[in-house]
Amino acid sequence: MILYHTSPDSSVVEISVEGKITDHELREAIERMRGDIEVNGKTRVLERIEHFSGIEPKALWTDLTLGVSVARKVSRAAVVADARWIHASMHLARFFTKAEIKAFHVNELDQARAWINA
């Protein structure tokens, strides 16, 4: 499941991921982010990942083919996750974006919000 949240007049997008990511949900999130980038220019993203159980193969392909172009327009990204392997894999994101990226544990959500808004 992907939940996408923005506030009016803000360039920060909050995305919550839980369970398994479907291609349909991912495409919707990418399209919404494209719209927000058109309005706000460079966008900052706070992504919360909890109880992640996987991604559909088709969604993985969508992420590689559509998501990368969107990721290149992100200026800063905070990833808040409960799994250590997600924190460890953050260095891979640097191949797809020039955004400043920082990982936080789920109990550091307030710190992540402060950092993404700084």
C-alpha cells in the first residue's frame, strides 16, 4: 500500500509504504509526484517504509522506467524505515538521483520531518 500526502504551498511530499507495493499504486504515486514537481519545481520527499513485504515485478520495472526520471527532480529525500536492510541499501539510490538522502529509524520521524524541511 502507498499513501501519498502533500500540503498546499509546500514542496514536501510524504509517502507511506506498508506491505506489498503494486504496480497500480506506484504508477499513481509517480503521476501525482510529476504533478507536484510541475507546480513546485524541485521537490523534497519523506518516505516512511514500515512492514514492507515486497514489490510486484511489474512495479519494479515501472519504478526503473518511470520513477527514475521523477527521482532526478527530487532535491532532498528522507527515508524512515523499520528494516535495517533498507537503511543499508540507501547507497544504491545515489545511482538514480543527485538528491541529498538521509535514512532515519521509525522512532526518528520528527527528526526526519525537521531535516526534510530545513
